[in-house]
Amino acid sequence: MLFMRQPPPGVQPLPRNEVFTSLEDQCRNWIEHEPGSLRCARGLGDLYARLDKLPESLKWLEFYISNSRPDPAILSLYQQIRSGTFHAPTR
């Protein structure tokens, strides 16, 4: 998958929801084949938090936290979202 601000003429961008579906499918596939490698779940949790998609963020962060030894930064992000004190960066 390639992300572009301005696709060249004739290049049809994927609908936004399909992008996220694809990212999640790729992560699930990666985890299925490399069970000890969960960084994509961490990354999706962080990405969704930055996009203010907090339910999706929690889903992936909970999976990552429950199946790995999470770093303090991701634990802090998770706790902020759960407590309602997280505010996504403004664009």
C-alpha cells in the first residue's frame, strides 16, 4: 500500500475504510504467521489513537498489551484512552 497526498492522474485512491480494513487484515495475517511479532498491533493502536478512532485503538492496544511485554509509552497511551484523558493531536 502506498500513501500519497495527491495521486497522479488516473490513479484511483482506495476508499478510506478499505485502507483500514487492509491494514488490519495485513496485521492479523502477520500475527498468524509470526505470533511473537506484535508490533503491527501496537502500531495500529497508536495510529487509531492519533486519528481519534479510540474504540479501534483500544481494541488493538488491548490485544498488544495482553500478548506482549508492552513499553511504558504504550501503557500510558492505553491508560489515557481508558480514563478519557487522551486527546488526539489536532490536524
